[in-house]
Amino acid sequence: MPPSGRTAPLLTVTADTLVAADFGPRGRRGPAGQPRAPRRPPGPYRRLFTHPGALAFTVGNLIARLPMGMFSVSAVIMIAGSRGSYALAGAVVATGLGATALVAPWTARMVDRHGQARVAVPATAMALLGGSALVACVHWDAPDWTLFASYAATATAPNTGGMSRARWAHLLKDDPAALHTANSFEQAADELCFMLGPVVAAFVCTALFPEAGTLIGGLVCMTGVLIFAAQRATEPPPRGRTPVKSPIRTPGIAPLLLAFLATGAVFGSLEVVTIAYADARGQASAAGVVLGLQAAGSCAAGLAYGALRVTAPAERRFPLCLAAMTTLMTLPWLAASTTDSLLALAPALLLAGMATAPTMITSMALVQRLTPEGQLNEGMTLAVTGLLGGVAGGSALGGWVVEHTAGSGALGFGVPVGAAGVALGVALLGGTWRRPS
């Protein structure tokens, strides 16, 4: 008798040979000829890379993105070690940040107009020259003003994360669920790169020589951009020169950028306050590990959020994510105020970080939805510029609060809570993005 579920073979004789013809289903067979269970469908992240060229441009972009977390730390170590002034090093880095805020949207507009490959490669090369000039000025003890000019020249570096998100939006424009997963992956990649970048920078600058972080970071960034730009099949088509106005004039973009500004203040103030809190207890070396837990929590939450099948539109999820971030940001404040222990602060930061990635993923989805077609790189870069401006302002405010308030420094953790509350208020009161898709 044939096994259950199978058709009996047809027996026949040809000359002196017995032939058994099996006309049953041809699927893969397990033991004893039983049909094997069908393969499980690939997970949401694995499905992303079934698109031709997706894996190649992602690898190139990750290589290019890793040094973005290295440059500031490398510059501070290099300049402070040579000139003996952290104030000078901080001022140089702040100047570069300001120059990036001015130049990055223009670079992104050129990317939208002429294509990623044609603009990203020469723009990165110009930034590499600026970094090399900074190294030369530090090495040969040039006047201080040359440090500001050299580091400002690195502002032409393109927003590699925004270009990668633009490619996903182009590839997955008809698949919102897959685009949500892609945005989650990109946010987790951002968290990972900015978590590893400072660690790598500190290691190479101390293990090799102070200029090593800037030089190695520049070469790695250029290599990644070349690999990324070579993947022309997945590149969004350039829109050419058009009379279209800046995306900032699009309804809903301006209040969204204000929310990005406040969210950046959360990140900037939390970093400075945590470092000061650890330093006040003689544990400054542990500050990086504690902040790494916050980034690790955000990265894990981002990957988990991307695996979910979300149905609510981004404009409804955005205030909810901000409310969760505001609530969880109170945990470090409570831990620092009640325990006065860095050991208790660490898990509080881990939990607080779990709300930041879903918030950023949802906000980037809103940017993609609101930005006019053909201007996505510029829209993404405006969002990143808002974040950077918020990081700078939050760092300054957090440092001022820590320095001018008495006590254990725990009051400084109220700054990220307040910044998150401002972002939530903007989302609730200024949410003019609530318009039909």
C-alpha cells in the first residue's frame, strides 16, 4: 500500500523490464518518502535583501556610515592632545557642526538634482581633503584659525543614511510594510554606527597616534561611498533642475523639523549629563559603557519594531512614540535622584533607549510621506540637520544645568525629559502633517 496521501505507482512491463511510474506530487521528500513540510517564509529583514542590488548598496553604506561616529571624537582627541585645550577642540567641532547644518541641505539638493553617484563621490572627496588639512594643521602647529577653516571644509560630506533611505523608498514605494522594516533597519544601523564609532576612534587614536582616527575614518568613508555609488541599478533617478521650492515650505515639514530639534536636544543633553554624573562619582571611564547601553536598547527596540506589522498611519503613531519616550526618559532621572548610583542608572538608560528608535523610525516615515517626489534626499537631510542642531543645543543646556545647579548632578536628567515633552507638545499642537496621504 502506498503511504498515506500518495498516489499508487503505475506498474508496467517493457520487454523483460518491470517499470514503476510514480505520478504523485514532485515536492521534496522526507524520510520514508513522506512530503517535507514547506519551508517557512523568510523573515521581514531577510526579504529586504532579496531585491537585486539591495545587499550591495547596504554594505557600502554601512562602511561609509561607520566613520560618521568617529570624526568628532577623533578631532577632540587630536586637537586637545596637541594644543592642550578641550575648549579649543570643542569650539572647532561646534564650528564644523554649524557648517554642516548650512551645507548639508545644499549637498542633498544637488544629490536629488543630479543623482547620488555624481554628487556623493566628489562631495566626500572634498570632505576628505578638509580632514587631511586639519591633520596637517595640527601636526605642523598651524595657527588656531586654520583648524576652524579645515574642519568646516568637511561639511560637504553627504548624508549617507539619508541616501540609503531614499533608495529603499524608491525600491519599496509600492510596499509600505517592507518600507517600514527598511526604515527600522536603517535606524538600527544608525544606532550601531554611532555606538561603535566613538569606541573605534578612541582606540585607534590612543593605540596608534592621535591623527589616526581622522585619517582612517576618512579613508573608510571614501571606500564605502565608492562601493555605494557603484550600485547604479538601485539609485533613484535624478529629477534635474526644476523650479520646485525647498521641502521646508511643504505643509507639515516645518513643525516636524521643530520636533526633530527637540528630539535632538534629548540625545545631546542625555549624553552630557550622563558623562558629568559619572565623572562626579569618579567613574568617568564608565560613562561610555553606560551610554552604550542606551544605544543598545535603542538598536534592539528598532529591530523589534521593524519586525512588527504596523497598521496605524505614521501621523497617529508619532505622538504615541513621543509620549512613550517622554515617560521612559523619567526613569534615568528617578534612578539618579533616588539611588545616587551609576549601577542603578545603567538599566534605566537601557529602558529609556527603547523608545528612541521607534520614535525616529516613525518620524522618518513622516518625512518620506510629506516630502515632494524627487526631493527625498533634501528632506531627509533637513531632518538630520534639525537633529544635529538639537544635539548641539541640548549638549549646551545640559552642561549649563549640571554646572550651575547644586547637588549630585541628578537634576540635569530633567533636561532630556523636558526636551521630550516639548517634542510631544509640538506633535500634539503643531501636527499640520495630519492631512490625507
